[in-house]
Amino acid sequence: MKNPLKGEIWFADFSGSRGHEQKKKRPAIILRDLDHVDLSIVLPCTCKEKHSNLPHTYILEPDTQNGLETKTIVLIFQITVIDKTTLIKKIGKIDEEVSEISAIIKNMLKL
């Protein structure tokens, strides 16, 4: 079974999503692995520039550590839980950005 870690970026299959939820196969950032129930809390990502001005997003520039090929928008406002079987392949990871993303989550959820 996959054991993703906080801050890792995985290619995930969001094909079962509906409405305005992110669909298709795309990168997702792991926030927490819920190993006891084979689920992970993730942040879906997109490369569509039009989403970069939305509140509660974060822009990642591609580099060798994160493994991204294009400028990527982290859709923090679409935080979700997915079954770990939808995780296809680890792409890379982020480190310093995790604390910045966590601050946005706290602000969004008014914690």
C-alpha cells in the first residue's frame, strides 16, 4: 500500500469528481496520510492560469525538487479526501511551501 508523506506531490486520478470539483488526472499535494482508513487529505492542482487569481490558491513554479513541468496553481479551497488507490505516481515534494500553504488553510478555515 502507498504511504504518501506530507508535502509530497502525487499524480492522482480525480475522475469520479462532480460539478466544480477538479477532474481527470492531475498533481495533488499530500496534506495528511490517513493510513488507518487508506485515505489521504490532498490539495488538487491545476495549470490553468485563470485560477491563479482566486482566493486561497498558491502558485508553484516548476523545479527539480517538486518535479512539476509547468507553473502550477494549488487549489487550496478544494481541499479533499481521496482513496489512496487513486494515487498513481509520486512526482516530487515541497518543503518551505508547506508552511505558507498551511497558513492559507488556517486563514481559509478561520482557525
